[in-house]
Amino acid sequence: MTDAALRMRVFAFVAIVLFGGLVARLWYLQGLEAQQQEFERRAQTNVYEQVFEEAPRGRILDRSGRVLVDNEIVEVVTLDSGIIDDLSVAERDDLFLRLAIAISRSGRLAKVEDIRSEYEDPSYGPFERIPVAVDVNPELFVFLAERPDQFPGVEVLERTVRSYPYGSLAAHVLGYVGPITRAEWERANQQINRQWEDRDIPLAGQPGERPKTYQLNDEIGKTGVELIFEDELRGTPGSRWLEVDASGTVVREIDSLEQPAVPGNDVWLTIDLDLQALAEDELRSGLDAARLRTPSPGDPPNVASAGSVVALDPRNGDLLAMASFPTYEPADFVNGISFAQFDALTSEANYSPILNRAIQGTYAPGSTFKLITAIAAMQEGVISDEPGALRGIGDEYVDTGEYLYPNCAVESDTCLFGSPFDGRRGVDMARSITVSSDTYYYQIAGEGFWPREGLGEDGLRLDEGIQKWARLMGLGVDSGLQIPYERSGVVPDREYYDTVFGAPWFAGATINLSIGQGELLVTPLQLANAYATFGNGGSLHQPNVATQITDPDGDVLLQIGPRVLRELDIADDAYAAVENGLLGVTMQPALNGRGSGGTAYSVFANADFNIWNWPVAGKTGTAQVITQGIEKADTSLFAAYGPVYREGSGVSPDVEADLAVAVVMEESGFGSSSAAPVAAEIFARWSTGTLPSVTGANEVVPVAGDGGLGDQSAQGADR
């Protein structure tokens, strides 16, 4: 190659390099720099907004896996406030009117005022879709989608809401959900912040781990299981990130930052669905029958307006059924409930259907309390075969139908205590329970009011002993059941009288207390738990309403086992006397020359099962009610447990009672007439394995042991 040619090639190469540099500089100035300037401009003018999407709540299942509370997908009419804001007031009013007409014609009543109220609600963020009608006809989606010009900013979206396959069944146990209030929102998010700070995890979350934060207008559990297990049932909200310009217009959605919603965990209850349904049906039927019963001359009519049934497993404290009547439909709260509807649910004129009488209703227990008095009398030495006692456990007392307290200064109504049982008969401790002799307890309470030589290990008087044993068996305090708003009831004592009445405790108060009257108040749950405690030999359980928590994949996260609060040491002779008396209530016929038989004998003799093959130990109760000086019909009560070994029965000596039941029926008359038949039917169906199977639910049941969903139908499942 010549020197000239070489020089030309070098010159050409240099020219190309210089030209390339010029082109690169021009590209940078006109391309990258311009793009960078655009990025800087957008960074200065655009913002990123996070929009949350509420996650489906976890399900609530019964002990065998039948779904009591589920979720269903519904169509929701929503408004895009960004588009609606750009309309004139006249255009907006016209839109709301046309939308209200369209929704109403589709089958769901809508009002312009309600739509405007939702649109103007400040709790909705500027980029949230505002719901104005929930669970609308799917055909409305097509109607609105075909007319975007007529309905700007209106869109029908899908959303999950609570559904109830069994309607109102177990409503007071399950509870309901509703829109979160500002106070609840602040409290819940503060708690979440503290929890995540304690774990040293930023609220942004780690991969796969995010907080269950709340937004205003999210739903939250208000009562029952929905409330107490809110942390488990609530899912993890999903989120989307929107890029918004200075004018508030959404520029784009950043898909890479989207986080899907995660459903909440499932809560498995101790409730037996079939037993729950039976308890509710029998309670309702029992109240109906009580209303039709003609009262005795001079007695007030049986209003039979309300009541409760509680069933427990004495072996572990599991809540098997909890019925409260009147009841309500949790589904009424799904789409929001009006003030008028809520007032009707809380109105005393309607007997307060929202009230869970099993844990919030407090009642004088009447003669069902004689279980406590009898144990206290024997444990504290008033009735004992030891020296210093008023009489022996097997010694008879002649019941004349009245008791005159001997230490009264003058004979008056406050000194003379009558009994509904007339005629003379001899009763010992066991028989005093079987025939429900009031005067037997009047006498030991009146005599036991004063300290006696050798009375109890602690030298207690009997009224103090009654209160001691009432509290030991769970009365006067919350049971600890995981359902909120439980009432403690009242076990009156000297301190109570001093605080409430400003007066000293007196013998008459002890006498009234001995038969479950006076200021004594218990809940049906407490009564059932006291009988379950005695029925299992003295283990007071803290009742359970849940057995386990599982995640959406069916894996077990937490198992909840029995919780024993205390073990009671009841002497063998005292235990035997009381249980024999309780068995006599249901199994002892009238004896020649000995007066009446067991107060519930005729009821259980006519029940649809052989009580000798499955003995039930129980006690009737009839409590007088006077409100503001007006006498009402008596509260009808019955409490029992079974099966119980009895010589000659079909039960082996090592049997364990697996069912304890308490029935309380307001203004329904004698316990033997109203409450006992309800309990007898429950024991009959339970003992024979013939619980009517609940129908109407279309769901699957988890296969035993896998913790997830199997393919077995829930229909026709028996205990």
C-alpha cells in the first residue's frame, strides 16, 4: 500500500470517528438529556398513590368442618370520584338520578340521596372506587357497560362479602361484621403498628409478609367469633400503585409493584352444627308451648318471650351449642343496616334479638342452685356425719311446707318462709334434691347463719360457705369463653349488701340465697358450666368455642385444647348424696307414702329414649320474678349432665359424662313444665345418635386429619 493510500485511510477513519462523536453528542442532547429532563419534570409534578383492596375474610367452620360463615362474590356498582368530580353539579345530579333508577329497576332499591352521601363521604380516598350498591343483578353490569356515555365514572366490579349457608343458625356465636368506625380504625392500626415495631419489621413488610392494616370503610368483626378472632379472620389487604399527575389524573398503574390480597385464616369452632340446630328448634318450640299453657288462677300469663340453651362437653369444656331466642340474621349486616333495623334488634319491645342471653342474660337460678347449697352444707360441716353438724347426710327432715326462722324477734312475713310443696314427708339430703324441698334448705340456711362448733375447716358460716362454693364452681365471675361481652352475674355477700344497699347482711338473705333467689344472678353458660364441673368430678373448665386455626391452604397454625381453671376437692359422701339426688329428679317415680317423685320424672319417662340405658342427672328450677313491683310469670330452668353410672343401668361404672345442658326460659312457668322437656329432647337425640341432620348447605367437608378440604358432602352427617 502506498503512503498516499495509507494517509487517505487514516484520514477517513479520523473523520468517521469525529462524525460519530458528533452524532453521539447530538443523540445525547436530543434524546437522553431530553428524557432525563422529562423524568425530572415528572418526578417534580407526578406522585405515586397506593390503593388498597380488602382481602376476603377467613371462613368459620363447625367442629366437623361444615362451613358456617363463608364468602361469596357479588357485583358492586362503584363510582370513580376522579371522573365524577369533573362533572358540573347539574350533570352530577342527573347522573345520580339515572343511576338510582337503573339500580332500582334491576331489583335493588336505590335512592339519589344515598348515592350522593356515599360520593361525598370523606373517608374514601381520591382514587378509591366508591361502592353505592352491593350485590346487584349481574344484568346491570351489561346495561351500564353498554352505556358509558350515559354513566361516566360508573363501573360494576366484583367483591367478596360474608355469606351464611345456614341462615341465622348460631348467629349469637358467630356475630357479624360491619364498616369500621374511625375509633376502631385508629385503635386497630395503632395495635398493628405496635406489633410490627415489637417484631422490628417495617410496615412495608418483608417478602411474603405484610401487615393487615385497615382503611376507613373496611369491614371489621363487631360481635361474637367475628370480633374475638378478628386478627385471624382478617386477610392481608392487596395494594396497587398509581402514578398521578399534578392535576390528579392517573397516568398509569405500576404493575410491578402490585401486591395481591391474601385471604384470612379459617377458625374451627367446637360447635356441633346438628346439636346447635336442635337446641334452637327445641327452645323455640318450648317457648311456643309455654305461651299456650293456661296459668293457674291468679298467676300472670306465660309471656315466654325469650330464653337460652347452652350445651357443654364436661370432659373438656367445649361449647357444643349456644342458643339464644329471639335471634337475628347476620346477613342483614352484609350490605349495611339502617338505624331503624338496628333499633328493632336492640329494642326491649322486641325482646332485644341482638342480645346473647346465654352470656348476657342474668337470671335467678331458683332450685338449680341447690346443687351449690348442698355441696356447701356438706363441705362446710352443716350437714355431716361428723359431730357438731346440724344433722347427718342420711338423716330425714320433716317438710311441713313452711319454715319459721326461730331467731326472729317477732313473727312476721320476713320470718316465715313458705314452700310450694304441701304435706308432711321426711327428706334426707339426696331426696331434698329429688323432690326439691325448699324447707330443707331454709332450715339449714337459717341454722347455718350462726357459727357452729366444728363448722367448716375455716370456721365459716353457711352463707359464706355458699358464696365460697358458688364462686369455686364458676358463678359470679366471667367464665372465660372466647366470646365478648359476657356478664359476670352476682353472688351477693356482706360486701355487696353494704355497697348496694348500705345495710348489713341478714339471715333472711342467706335463706333466700340457699334456694337460688334474692339478688343471686347467673348466666345460662355459668349454670351449664357448674353442672359440667360437678358432672366431671370437679374440674372447672374455662369453656372453649374454638378448636383450631388453619391457613387458607388448610395447614394448622394453632390448636386450642382444654383449659382447667381449678380442681375441686368434693368429699365422696357429699358427691354421692348430691348425684343420687340429681338422678332421682329424672328417674325416681313417686313412692307410696313418701309424697312426690322426681320433679322431672314424668318428663324423662315420656322422652323418646330409655333413661335407664343413658341416665341423666339433673335439677329443675322455678324462679320468681318481680320487676318494679309487678309480678311476672316464673323463669323456667333445668340443668343436667349425662350419662351417669347408676347401679342396674346400661352404663358402665367408668363412664364419663359427655353432655351438660342448661335451659333457661323467661316467663315460662315451672321448670318441670317448660325447661325440662326442652332438655329431655336434646338428651334423647344426643344419647341415641339421632340428631336431625341440618340440610340446605352446599359445601365440602375437610377429610379428617388432612387439615384441608376434602370432597365429602356435608349433607346427612350425624354426630
